[in-house]
Amino acid sequence: MEAARGDLQVVPRTGAAPVSLAASGSAGERGRMRPLASLPDAARVRVRGVLADIDDTLTTDGRLTAQAYSALGRLHDAGLVVVPITGRPAGWCDHIARMWPVSGVVGENGALWMRHDPATRKLVRRFVATEAERAANRARLAAIGGQILAAVPGAALASDQQYREADLAIVYCEDVPPLGRADVDRIVAIMEAEGMIAKVSSIHVNGWFGAYDKLGMTRRFLADALAIDLDAERDRFVFVGDSGNDAPMFAYFPLSVGVANVRAFLDRMATAPAFVTEGASGAGFVEVADLLLRK
């Protein structure tokens, strides 16, 4: 669950009032989403793919439940394109691409995509930056990480930092006592002062060099790996997410869905999803799968 600085999310998800469809980003319209059950059958039967955030969309309280994982498998086995779109590290993406029932994965907030090719039985990896650029950036990231840890007591490098290829992840909630909003803002400010793009999740502040994002790499993955023109077929893909960082994806996809915990962040989002589930987190994702696979 990642968020841009303007969408800072330190407080965990909470419940909120029922909603209906949002057409723009005004305060009132952001709160209007339609229940997932109202998604028209004519649109539902045309869906060929499901794209989903991982943290607090597929996972529940930091764990991938058996039900949510099974939902991924059922969608994949039904012939749909299934792609997690995440800020999690390249090392995780290697495992996800090889072991999960998915068509591929976009990771590190759009720095890369990976896909296990069943024909060649090899992992295909593509990055925005070259290997030399990533190596040079890692030295800069390490230095900035040290600067942040010295400036913000209680912050720490994320436990998955060693598995990252392109970004720096500072943990302020996962594996450490939660830091306050001012501390999180300080981490973001240091990253931005060093010329990085910074995004805040419910557990990490992620920073990187380069003008890329999840949507751009999703387009690239679908085109390069699956020969799909996303702009021509975006009404045939469902995107499922949970937070302010997902707002550009919610805005792009007509069939955008927020799991119920998205309600906690509507006041920080420029664009809300078109539809919302009854269940939160992984249970909400299961609802999406059940609806799409309904005969």
C-alpha cells in the first residue's frame, strides 16, 4: 500500500460510510463509488486481465491468506492475465514470477518487470535502468540511507533492502516501533533534497532516481511480454488497489476496484476507484475473483 507524499498514510485503515460512483476528484465525488456487485455483466464478461496491488489489497494484516492466493490461482487457471503491481523488491518479484500463479509482476514501483517464460523455463527480467546505472545508484542510495538513519532516530533500513535493485526502503512501522508523521515527513524531505522520488507506504518510505511509475511499467510489461496494447484494451482490465498511491491507476482504468479499506484514504486521493468491495484487503480481492469467475 504505497502513497505519494501528498497522500501520506501513517494511520492504519478504518471503516467509513457506503458510497457510489465517482466521476471526478472533488471532495464529494471522491466519496462516491459503486458496490462491486453493481459492475455490469456486459463489462464483466469482457474482462481479460486482473492487475492488483499486493500490500493490504492481496494481503491482510501483512499476510497472504490461503483464500487470496487461491483467488489468484482461480483467475489464472480461468485464462485471465494476472499481474501483481507492487512496490516490493526485485528479490520478491523473482519468487512471485516463478512460484505464484501469475502472468508476471511489476515491482519496485515500476522499476522492473519479471515473467517466468513457460516455453524456455527461464525468468525474463526488464529494468528501466541499465545494470551499470543500478550499480552506480546503489552507492548513492546507501549513502542517503545512512544520512536518513543518522537524522531520524528510530528509522531503519527495510529488512528487504538487500533484495532491491533500484530503490531505497526506509522502514518506519514494520519491524520497528511506529514513527510519527513528522519523522516520516523528514525522511521524505531528505530523499527529495537528494533528487529522489519519494513515496510513503503504510510501513516504508521508498525513494529512487528516475521518472518512472507503476502505470508506465504496466504498459511496458503487457506490450513487451504479452503483446497487449493496454491503451487499446484498458476497459478489459480490472485494477484492484487500496490507497492513494493507486489513484493514478484508479483514474486510468474504467474497471477500477478498491478493497473496502480504501475508504480510509478517500480524503487523500484525487481519484477514487469506480467500484468498492464489501470485504477489506484480501477478502475484498476474493470478492473480485468470485464476481469475475461467476458463470
